[in-house]
Amino acid sequence: MATALNVPPTAPVTTPQQMKKEEEKVDYLNLPCPIPYEEIHREALMSLKPELFEGMRFDFNKGLSPKFSLSHSVFMGPMEIPSQSSETIKIPTAHYEFGANFIDPKLMLFGRILTDGRLNARLKCDLTENLTLKANAQLSSEPHMSHGMATFDYKGKDYRSQFQLGNGALFGANYIQSVTPHLSFGGEVFWAGQHRKSGIGYAARYNTEKMVATGQVASTGLVALSYVQKVSEKVSLASDFMYNYMSRDVTASFGYDYILRQCRLRGKIDSNGVAAAFLEERLNMGLNFILSAELDHSKKDYKFGFGLTVGE
């Protein structure tokens, strides 16, 4: 006669797929804080918009203390002037720029003055752990060329908001919110009282460890799309699409960002036939060599520049 065996119940077996689903569960109460609304195209701009220049540039930076430093810059090269013809008109120019910087964990001050009388100043001050004041101003002896703007940046747990005030009765505000660990949505409004213009815009950003995709649209006619793919730790590819549905202007660009052990190379080519490259080479500790080139075959405008940066 067979006897029944009391077999204890076995625990459920967790499969790798179930473990993966548990790891992918999103905690919507602990989403990451997004980057500021005005920087949603940050990665694409790094590759597609290097600081191109034409002529010769020399920069010298000297640290006087851990928080205070001075800078000297000399630039010699042509300057473009407006013209009714299709050809670009350039005149030779040169200027010297003196700068002073104060950098503290909660306060940063930057000042620049040029030989033509222009004065540029920037300020960043952490009022609290979440509230930051940013201000910039440019003063010029030429009429209607001076301007200033102040921005209050509030950083929340999973959102950011900004309020801007500028001369000419300029008011602006934006807000960006994380909706998933990788996706964020935002919007902005502005009013320019001097020109009696207002606008509204929306933006979306999706980012992972390997890619960043952004989209932006505004009532001013702007439609901007960008995509950055991180191929490796040293190589990134970027593309963007800019369209204005009021003026019907459209431009597409493709670029790269290659970081080597001693140098960084960035370049791009766009749908207008403009090709550009920017090279930063570290020759020694505190000594960098810069090469810049931009070719516009349709306008027959060719720009080449080289520079040297001494000091960190």
C-alpha cells in the first residue's frame, strides 16, 4: 500500500526575465533632475558649434590665488561688415582684452574689458541650495548696444524653472520636468516689451548613456531637432535640423567630436555646403595650440585661424 508523502511547497523560481522587469520598475517619486531648459541641445552644440575664429589669437591666463586669476587676450584678424552684395567684405582689425576672474564654490565673477571700450561682466551666485542667480551685462559706448539680463534658476528634485529679466522690458520664464528617468518635457514663454513681441515654446529631451535626442518648437517659427550618438568614450557623432516655418529657411548639419590623449578634434558639414573643423592640441602642461577653419564654397568665404593658450 502506497503511502502519501507530505512534500513541502516549493518557493517560486524567479526567471532572469522577471528579475530584469523588477530592475526596470520606475520609481516616479525619485526621478533625476533635468538639465536647464536653455541647455537641452548642449551635447549637440559642443560638436556642431565650436568657437571658430579667423586670424590670430593669443590667450594668457595667470592664477594669483586659488580663487582669483587674470587673463590677457590679443586678437588680430579680419572683421566682416554688412554689405548689400553677395560677396563678404572684410576689414583688418585688432584688439586687446583684459579679464579678471573670481571663482568660489558659491560665487563666480567674470569681467572682460576691450580696447574699443566694451565691457562684459558675468555673475553666478548660489543664493540657497536650490536657488541660483545668474547675471550678464555688456556695456558699450555705441548707442543701443548695451544690454543686461538676470536669471533666477530654481532646481527642484525632478524639475527646473527659470525666470529672466532683461533690459528693453524683456521677461521670460521656462520650466522643464522629468517624466521618466530618461525623458523630460518643458515649455517657455517670453515677452519683449520694447519690440511688442511675445512667444511660447515647447521642448522634449530623451537621453541615455549612449545617446541624446532633443526636439524644440516655438511660436517664433523655430523647429529644432538634434541627435547625439556616443560611439565610444572618445568619439561622438552629432546631427541637427533647423527649420523656420515663417522664413522657410532650413539647415541640416552633421558633426563629430573626437577626443585623443593630447588633443580634441571637432568638425561639421551642413546642407549649405559649409565645412568647419576645430583642433585643440595640448603641447605641454599649460600650453595649448588651436587651429580653426571654415569653408563656405557658395559664398567663396574661407576662414582660417590659429592660436596659442598659455596657462590653465
